[in-house]
Amino acid sequence: MKLAIAQINCTIGDLGGNTRKILDYADHAKNAGAALVIAPELALSGYPPEDLLLRNGFRLACDNALTDLAKKVIGITLLVGHPHLVDNKLYNAASVIRDGKIIATYFKNQLPNDSVFDERRYFEPGFQPCVFELDGIKFGVNICADIWEKNPATLAKEKVDVMLVLNASPYHMRKQALRYQAARQRISKTGMSIVYANMVGAQDELVFDGASFAMNSKGELTHQFNEFTEALGLVELRDGALIRGEIAPSQALEASVYQALCLGLKDYVGKNGISGVLLGLSGGVDSALTMTIAVDALGVDKVAAVMMPSQFTADISLLDARTMAKTLGVRYSELPIKPVFGKFVDTLAGEFSEPHDQTRPDITEENLQARIRGTLLMALSNKYGSLVLTTGNKSEIAVGYCTLYGDMAGGFAVLKDISKSLVYRLCHYRNTLGRVIPERVINRAPSAELRPNQTDQDSLPSYEVLDAIVDAYMEQDLSVKEIIGMNYAEADVRQVVHLIRKSEYKRRQSPPGTRVTRRGFSKDWRYPITSKYSDGF
């Protein structure tokens, strides 16, 4: 027999649209000869619905949508994920539907409540296994974390042939290797083959990569479907055993991350009905990469770039910005900020001279330039209905090397979870597909160009060192002492950790951005702004 994986992109709350998509994929699966089609975890509602699940109206709407869906499933068996309300308790559920009827329902047992997950806030755990038979093959059902935990809802006693696992498993770098590991651990304990159906698409800061797969009872990969694309994957069984089929080649890390960023932006813009995007193009590497991703994700007709030079902007920055805009074909304009900056300085001159002389330029004037640029971009956003993309990277956001209401002003931060070191790697990767980012942009010393002869390393350690310390402290939860023990200079470690801690108030006001690491500055970073904990200082 054949079974099909509906690796689909669902939208939270679009119950009608999600239902139509599930039925469409079920029809395609039936036409391809499949007897069973599997849709992802919470495919009916979209994932994660968050506090929509606390609203009675939404809960009832999901139940009604399931009833309507079931009536239309004819000629094929469908396994679909959905929220389910029973006796005023809500479950993360999966239902088996056949010939217009729900014949079995499974409730997720393991409810993750760490990292980006808050499932215990909404759902009750289930404890009963779910087994159904089709064409002489016994299938069991698990949902996502059920196969990750030490005590999964086991099906071994039921003599199940194949475990079907519905997933809404968010992407981060090297996540697929962890999924393989979890699947093989379950296989070694149960002896069952696994078919792993994962969602694809983006929701706010999360992106789902799909990458659905199947493994036989020996833990051997028999099927692997593509990342970051909707697909109907077919899996064949003979006498209950998986027959080796399509195995998509693995991609380089940079390729996966780049696709994740493109899909994250594309879905954020598309699912929110935004007409286009604009960004400040500085001639630097971050804005260059951001613009390239925007063009690849949305198309050149939906991207506009604005260069806002000041008296500190190097001629080569202006030239490189023009070159990039022309290469990509985006709508491009230049708005010099020197006249506006002069007016602001003149207006503030009296305040800065009384009662104490503060007329010597400092970070105030630097931030003022960034805020002028942010104001201009937001004015264009208001006038034309375009979303402003901020261009700051994770390294800068970590240590507060960014200006509130300046370069942080915008609606989506494409590089929010991309370290400066990874920015360079992604630029090199994108140029292998077609050279669009000038080598000079990549090779120049990074600079905010807010004062004469400024470079980032005037204020910060080298990005190679800074990124390693941020990773150790923020992603690995290592202490200051432990990081110093990794042979980093104590002064650098203390400076970076101090800046991370004192910049929390800025990050709370930063726009959302696609998460691609194990821990981003978003749902999985919840540190207090006000804290006296010393953390090794």
C-alpha cells in the first residue's frame, strides 16, 4: 500500500483555508494511489495558536471545522492534527477520518513547555494509545514530542507495524540530525518503523522546514523529502515494511539558513497581507544581505531601498549601495540627512549648553542620525503601506549596538537571529548562486558611519570573539567563569556579558524576526529587564 505525507503550510486561524488545503492534498494523495494521508500537528488550526486557544469561540470553531472536514473525506483515510475540546478540557489531538466519519482520536501525551513551547498553558495531556488498522497494517499515532521524551506514549504492546508521527517541529540549525536521533531511539525501543510528517511555513518568529521522512524498523532512512517547500510525499509499504523511496540530498548549512530566512519573510509579509517592504541601504554588509533576501523571498517589485547619506558616509558606501540596487533592480532613492541633522542640532543647541556645557558631540549626535533615518523610513512606510525591514544582526542586538527608534525602527528584523559571522557566510553562499553582493561590501571593516573614521571594533571585540562569547552565554547558558575558562580574554567576556545584560530593555522593543538558532532573542529568551543577579561579576 501507499501512504502520503501532506507537508503543508497552514495559517493560524484560517480554518476554512486550512480545511481546503488538507482536502486538496487528500484528493491528490487519493489520485496518486495512496490509501492514507497524514497532515501535520494542529494542521487544522495552524501552529502555534497561542492564546487563541483560550478563547471559547476559537475552540468551538476548530471543533466545527473538524466536523465539516470529516464529512468531505471520502475514498481515503486521513490523519489530521487539530485542537479538541472534551468536557471543557482542551487537547492537542489527531483524528483518523475515513468515509466521512472520525474513527479514532489520539491526545498528545508529552506537552513541551520549554524553549519556544508553552503547550501546558493550553492543553491537557492524554494517556491512551491510538491504534488503527488499514489493509492489514496496524498503525499507531504519536504527536511530535511524544517520540522525543524518555517515556513516550508507547505502542509496543499493541504490536503496531508503523508509528505515524504528526509534527509542527520548528526549524533551527542542525535540527534534522536531532530528529533522526529521536526517531532512532524510539525505533530501538519499540521495533516499529516511523513516518514523520512535519509542517512547513512560517508563523511570526518561527519557521517550519518540513523535511518529512520515514525510517524502517532498523533505523535506516528510507524516505527524505525536501526542506522549506510544500509537498505531497509518497511512502510505500510492502507486508507492513517500508520500501526505500525518494531521499532528497542534504543541503549545506548556509543554504538551509538562507531558505529559512526567505520563507520566514515571505510568510510574514504574505500571511499578514502586506503589499511590500522597504529598508535603509547603507552600503554595508547587513543591509546588503537583508535586501538580497527580500528580493529572493518577495520578488523585486515588492522591495524598495533608501540610501540616507550623512556627512560621515563614505563615497564608496554610496557607490556600493547604488551598485547593489541596480544589480538587483529594486526601486531605489536617496534622501541625504545632513540638512535635517543640522536643523535638529540647531534646535537642541540651547538645551545642550545650559546649565552645563554639553555641546561636544558624543553618542547623542550619533543616535540622532540613526533616529532621523528611522523617522524617514517610517514616514515612507505610512505613506505607501510598506513594511520597514530592520537590518541589525544578532551580534548587534545582543550587545545593544543599535539605536532604539533608529535602526531598530521597523516591522520585521530579517537578521535578528543571524550572528555577524554568519552574515558573512550567507553573503558568500548567496554569491555562489549569482554574484549580487559586491566583494568590497563583504571585505570592508564594518562601520555604523556615525562619526569620522568609525569602525565597529572601536567599541567591541572582534566579531569572531564577540559571537563566540554570545553563543556561549546566551545559547549554551555558560557562566562568565566558564567562558573565561575557554581561553577568552576576561575583559572581553565581562564586557560582552555586561552589554547583553544591560541591553534587555532594547530587545524588548525590537521587531520580530525569524529564529534559526537553538535560542533566539524571542520566545525562548525571557530574561527580566530589572535584575540584581550578578552572574559571576
